[in-house]
Amino acid sequence: MAVRGIREYDGKMLMSSLMGRFSNNTISVRGDFALIDPTTDMDSLPQSMPWLLTDKLVAKPDMLFGKRGKNNLLKLNATWEEAKAWIQEKMTVDTTLSGVTGKLTHFLVEPFIPHDKEYYIAMRSFRNEDTLYFSTEGGINVEENWDKVKEIHVPVMRDGNILDAGNFDVTRELPLEGSELSAVASFVNALYRFYADQGFSYLEINPFAIKDNVVIPLDLVAKIDDTAAFENLDSWGRSLEFPSGFGKTPTKEEAFIKELDSKTGASLKLTVLNPDGHIWPMIAGGGASVIYADTVADLGYMNELGMYGEYSGDPNEELTYQYACTVIDLMTRKSDVRGKALLIGGGIANFTDVAKTFTGIIRAIEKYQDALRTAKVKIFVRRGGPNYKVGLDKMRALGGKLGIPIEVYGPETHMTRIVPMAIDYIKA
Amino acid sequence: MSRPDYQLFTRETRSIVFNLQTNAIQRMLDFDHVCRREKPSVAAIVNPSAKQGGYHKVFWGTKEILIPIYPTTEKASAKHPDADVLINFASFRSAYSTSMEALAISTIRTVVIIAEGVPERRARELASTAEKLGKNIIGPATVGGILAGGFKIGNTGGTIENIIESGLHRSGSVGFVSKSGGMSNEAYNIIYHNSDGLYEGIAIGGDSYPGSTLLEHLLRFEANPDVKMLVCLGEVGGTEEYRIVNALKEKKITKPLVCWVTGTIASKMTGEVQFGHAGAKAGASNETAEAKNKALTEAGAMVPDSFDDYGEKIRQVYEKLVGEGKIVKKPEPEIPPIPVDFKAVSNTVRKSTEFICTITDDTGDEPLYSGVPMSKVVEMNMPLGELIGLLWFKKKLPAFAAEYIEMVLRLTADHGPCVSGAHNAIVTARAGRDLMSAVASGILTIGPRFGGAVSGAAKAFSDALKRGLTPLEFVNEMKVKGVNIQGIGHRIKSATNPDIRVTLIKQFAKEKFSATPYLDYALEVEKITLTKRNNLILNVDGAIGVLFLDLMESCGDLFSEQEKSEIVEFEILNGLFMLGRTIGMIGHFFDQKRLRSALYRHPMNDVLYDLPDPADLGYDF
């Protein structure tokens, strides 16, 4: 639950479908965009999108990264056949961006539209205001010409009332005149209403062109606050996707945990850092999980950290079981001469029933007991909170029963004390 | 009562809890008890689905008290103007509207928003609105906070054992603030073990735009003379910690501050990882934990090398303040005995039960009928008669017995509108009463004269047979006593107009039962009574009753002698008629309702009026 990037395609489609509503139908945005991924049947696509065959096209990867022009990942003024061939090639070869290597999977295809003037508009949210950035000199050099960018401040409150985006008018702030001013101002006003209404926290269109009140967004970057989903079910539908960044395609396990997380009021998170790592922290609590990871890194063992993850918000036994199974399965797939450490850590819970969540974890340990033995896993437990004594006793008893080494500590032991213990174990 | 702005809570603070969070409310009251507060910290509860209000029962120490429930915060506040804190447990969907409503109420000064997942734009609006009104928000996405020994928000501090183990039941000198609710509880424990304990702790919540910021609370602590030192736990992402840096530089914070920013690992990771908190993501190099820890150190905060040394830093600052005489250790208050919940010790204490049940157990996953799981009953498509055997007799009845019971239910299901049960049900339905009243009024007519002679007949015949009376001796004995034999005689049916129901069950019993000694005896009795009058036949009640006796005999030793006599004694056999006839009475009720039948009034010409002369009674008008 946080601010997340969306695809350029989704941003443009949202704009295209909603701009009429936010401009009293005075502004429209072209809607001829196609998103191509490895499952797309490119040969039949022109049947539903005939413009692919009639227009000159632009093709570019749509995977949350920018500077595509500078990275030579922009196909301009192409026919459909040319664009298709280019995409097919890019999908098969490895691409390296900022040190991360991976396959390109998603591409945006849109008409190549010759235009005269390129404008720049961006919107960003802060605690007390939204800031709009506008320039008549948009394009790839906007950063070099940043002194020409006009900042417009839209406060959350104006004259003691919450400012309604519908009443905000940018006209007097724009460095334009005449019909150009009225056309651009109408668009920016509508875009801001769209931005405020649809849960955006960042939106940059660089550049956009405008022709007869039809706006052509040429390049778009957007971040959306996904907690606003319940307010925007009609427009986001079920299709709005929050992809991972380039090279960060979620693994099967990450996707599974994400799926579990989305179905519960509790919180479950998993990011695999190093499948060959020897330290696997399975930590309760958003705050505590970061501190455990910090401590492993602070002590110089970042490279041994298998994952970052957390479970919190009183997940039920079944969810904790599924989560623990996923973590234990990941950490026991490979084994070498050295032992591995599973950290079942956490602070002193406020309301999470420790015994109950431990019941799920214990079931998972029992299920994977052979794998845990084979991978020479030692378990380190530290936890406090409601019913913690029962939970810790169960863990101790489990160690005896299964013959898997388990060390168990409560609130009397400093929270991260088990980290150096785990490091000593995996070093030995 | 006016309080300085820096003081959100005191030992007298009272709150309204939005949504019936029974555990959190009880934990607040347990805390109050341990702190020896005079009044409960929860003045009222808002439960939007309780339109009529009501009361919620809670423990106050070992006693029980009632906390009033209101449907809206506005109504609760009107009745409890002394409650200036709203603890809002509304879901992320309604947290915004309910918090806005509370901010607008003049007597509410602080709103705590527990929900995680409030949209950022709404959170900003809440924060700005509170700022304009000069009110405070704690949260969203928080567990709340605690004034040690004074006032506890919701689930903060966990269980009462943890409250005491972390010294939260009495006041210390340390003001603490963090984003994380879980870590704040951990920090209270660290603080207690390295100083004289917590004065007040606040978790502002892990979102990007919390309603109140780390700095706002640190400045409150700075202004509060009872707080001697400040402890803060920051987090990667955002620039809030730089506001603390500036406050240190501008000498707005002069009390010693121990601070650690977590998330030092973030800059060592490739790619972007979303940590557990929504706001925990570094977007720029100055938002990293390292950069913030460095800036804090340079501004004069005590910053440990890692979280491991956090407690040590707190101890150093605390001991210095004690050495300087700035902190004087307060005497420890006495802790009152803590009542233990029965549930928590139910394995070790014993208490005799008030109720015994030997037929159904609903304490497990599914009800057990005499030990048979309900799912099995359905799975095997258990005959209704067999089911009745389980619940009435705690026995697995043989097929013929179950079949007999079902046959009786079919035969007794209804007998037209004129018999007293159906008649009463109809009259009651027509008087506009409900189903339960109509059926109950019909059932209440079942007795020795109507339907309820089943048990009586069984009792009379089994008694006579056991005493070895011949049918003639039995009839004569009853005549001498002046008692009608139950189960003999019918208003309409007679020897020449036999009751088909009796014919059918007699036939069934002759085929399926191993022997029918009671029926045979009753038929001998009938022969004698028929000589007196043509309608003194064995009626349906009598037949059902005596045949049930034969049924038990035909089951071998399934029923003991004692069980047999108890079944007769306790009117269980009348239950067969009552169960069967209820089907018909429900039918008559629906029938009258469908027909929209009007109120029934008995025709006057159908009544013989024959009143005494008042003069005979001694009146002289």
C-alpha cells in the first residue's frame, strides 16, 4: 500500500477516457495506443486497431524507466511491420540499463504525430500542496532549461477551506496569450482535476502537443497512490496494473505473496535479494523488519541476506503458514557445506497474537523439516507481545521434537541480538 | 478544563472509541485499573450500526461496568463533552469521513486514526484541517500512543503484563516518538531498561503524510517540563528528519535527543524495495537513512552506530541527567492486584458448571448430535426418525422404529381446522398475531383431552399390564375410580366408522414389530368398552402410545426398564403428537395470512347466555 509507478500506456488510456469528463468535453486526448507484451498476438492486432496499418508509428518500451531516447530504445516514424520487427528483436535480446540486465517485455505503440510546439507539464504532491511545473519549451532538454519552468503552487487549503480541484484555474499563471493560452489553460486545468481525482501523486508529460483542442501526450510518467483504489474502482477497474521496475520481474514466490497480501487486511511482503544467501529473516512488523535487515548489513553480511520481508497486522494462522512455507521453501532449495540461519524475529507486538501466528509458522517448519535438516538450517527466534510465552514455549518444544536446532528468546533479549548469533552460525 | 497545548493527555483524559473494538477497549480499562485512574478512559463508544444505541459491558478491575454506545460521534460527544479524544477504528474506507466529522466537533481535541490505507490525498486534507482548527491528529496507520501511568490509546503497549514489564503503568522522564507502532512498543521496553522509563510515547504512523509529524511531538515534549529527554526513531524516506535537524540548529529543541533513523540497508540494495511502511522509500539521496543520521549527528543529536547501541545511548544521556540532578527518580507506585481473565486460566482453575447437556455439543467445529457430527447426519441422509432417536433418546434406533416415528408424524400432521389446536392457531392468526403466538396458542391446547393422551394412554395400559390386571379388571378399576381411560373413545369415530389412522399404524406394527403385547391388551380393553358404547374405540392417541411401548419391547434391550418408564413418565410420547401437529398448525397460520382473514368473532347466536339474577347474589339496585 503505497505510491507506485504505472505504465505510460495506462496513464495515457486513463487520460484519454477521462479528459472529457474533467474538461466539460472541451478537451480530448487521443486514445490510439497499443500495449504489447509477450502474450500479444501482433498479427491480429491491426484488426481491432486499424490505425496501426495506416499511421506512421512510434514504439518504445513501457516498463517504468525513462531516458529511452538516450538509451536508443525509441523507434520513430516506423510502419507496423518495422515496429513489429523492432519489438520482436528487443524482446529476445538482453538489455542493460543502469547496471541491471534483463529482457524487455512491454512496449507502447502509438501514432507518430508531427507537431510544432512541445510543452512541458508536471505535477507533484507534497504535504501542504501540489506543485505544477509548466514550460513552453518541453522535450528532452527541459532539465537544462529548468529556469524557464514556471512553478504553480496549489495549496491543500485555501482561505480556510479544502481547495476543490474543480475550482482551481491556472489561466493567470501561464506565460501564454490569446487562443494558445485558453487552449493550454483548459487542458492544464482539466489535467489537474484528473490528477487530483484519480489518486496521482506524480504526473509528468514531456512533451505534449495540442492541435484544435486535441491533446497529444507524447511521453508520460506517472505514480499513483494505490490506497485510492477504493475511490476509483470505476475508472481504474480491475485492469490498472502496478508493475515492478525493469529487471525486477517478480519471482513466482514474490507474486504469490503479493497476491496473498492483496486479499487481506494484514500485511505480507517478500522481496528476494539473494537466493544463495545464508541468512533469511522472517520478521513480524514493518518497522522491525527494516531494523533486522539494517543490522545484517551493518555487520557486513549484506551479501548473505536472502530476502527482505515482513508480516504484520495480525495475519491469521493460514496466512502465516503460507508465508512461512514460501520463505522456508526458498531458503532450502539449495544447500552447501555451510549452515543457514532462519530468523523468526520481531519486536514486542501490540495486538498480534504471537502464539497464533507461531502456530502457522510451526506447521510450516514441520512440513519442511527434512529440507531444513538437509540445508543445515538453525532457527533463531526473538519475539514479544500478547501470548508470547505460549508461542515461545511451542517453538522450544518444536526444536526438541524435530531435532532441528532452535534458539528462542523473548523481550528480555535485545531485539536484534539474534543477528550476530546467526552470523556466527553461518560463518562456522 | 484547559490544558497547555503541549499536553494532549492526562490521568483525567477521557475518550470516545469509534467502532466496537472490544479487546482494545478492555485493554484500555485494564491499563486504567493498573494506573489507579479514577474514571475509565473510555467515556463512550460509537457504533454506527447500533442505531438505537445501547451499552457495552466491560471489566473495571474485577467489577463489571457499562459503557454507553451511540450511533454517531456527534451524539456521543453531546452526552460526553469531557471526552476530548476520538480513537477512530473506522476502516480505511470510512476513516476520512468519520475523522472529518470528529474534527468539526468542538469538544474533540485529538483524533487518533488507526486505519492503514487511507489515501494520501485524504490524509493531507485531514492534516490541513486539523492544523487550521488547532487540533491534533495521530495516524493514520498507527497503534496510537500512551501517556505512561495516565492514558493509553487502544492497543498501544499490548497486554497488561507487557505494560508492567515495560514500566508503562507509571510515569518516567522520556518523551518518545516514532513512525512505527510495533517498534514504539519495543522502544518503550528499551527505554524502561535504560532510564526511569517513558513519560509519553507516540507512534505517528508509517504513511507518507501523517496527521502529526515527528517534530510536532518532539516540540511538545520540549515544552513539557515533565519530559527531561527526547528519544526518536526515524525511517528512510521523506525529509521529516531534516525538520528535526533544523529545530536542533535553531535551538527549538534544547533537551537531549537520542535519535536513530532506520533503513540504512536501503542504499545498499539495487533497485527499489518497498519496505513495510508506505512512506519508507528513499526518492532522493538526502532521504537515505545514512544521510539523515549524519545530519542529525552534526546538529547535535545523540545518534548510535546502529540500532544495537540505541539503548546504550539512552542510558548514557539518562545517567548524565541524573548526575546533573535534572532527573530525580520518582517513587514506584504500588501495583494493584491484576484480575485474571477466566479464559486465560481455564486450564488451571476449576469451577462447577451450572448447566449440563448430554445430547448436543456445539463447542467444536460443528454440532454433534449424541456424538454424531452434523455433517455425517447430512451425508448419510439420516431419516428424521433416526435423528429424533439421537436427540430424544440418545440411541441409534433400528430402521423399523425410525419408520414408525415418521409414520406417526405423517398421521398426526393435521386434522382439519375444527380441532382445538388448529382452531386456536387460526383464531390467533386472524387476531393479527405472529406465527409464534399462533402456533403456541395451538400447542397449548394439547393435553389429556386433545392429542395429549398419548402419554396418558401408554402410562395407563403399561401400568395395568404390569400389575397383572385382566382387561376386565382394568376397566372396572377405572370405572370405580370414575376416570376415563385415556386413549379410549372418540367424538366422531366409532366401531362402524373406524379411524383410518389407527388402522394404518396397527397394520404397520403387526408387520414390522416382533410382538405387540400392549396393542393386544388394549384391543381386549376396547372389546369391553365397545360393549358399553359404540364410540369407545382405541383412538389414535391410544394406539400411538401403546404401540410405542411395543416398539421399545421390539428393540430388544436397547431401552432399559428405567428408560422405558421415564419415556412414559416425562411425556416424551406427547412430543410425537406435538411435533407432528406443529406442521399442520404452521400451515393453518400461513393459510389464514394468505387469505387475509379478518378478526374472528364468534356469532352471538351460537352462544347460550344464561346469567344469574343479581338479586340472587344479594345486590339491590
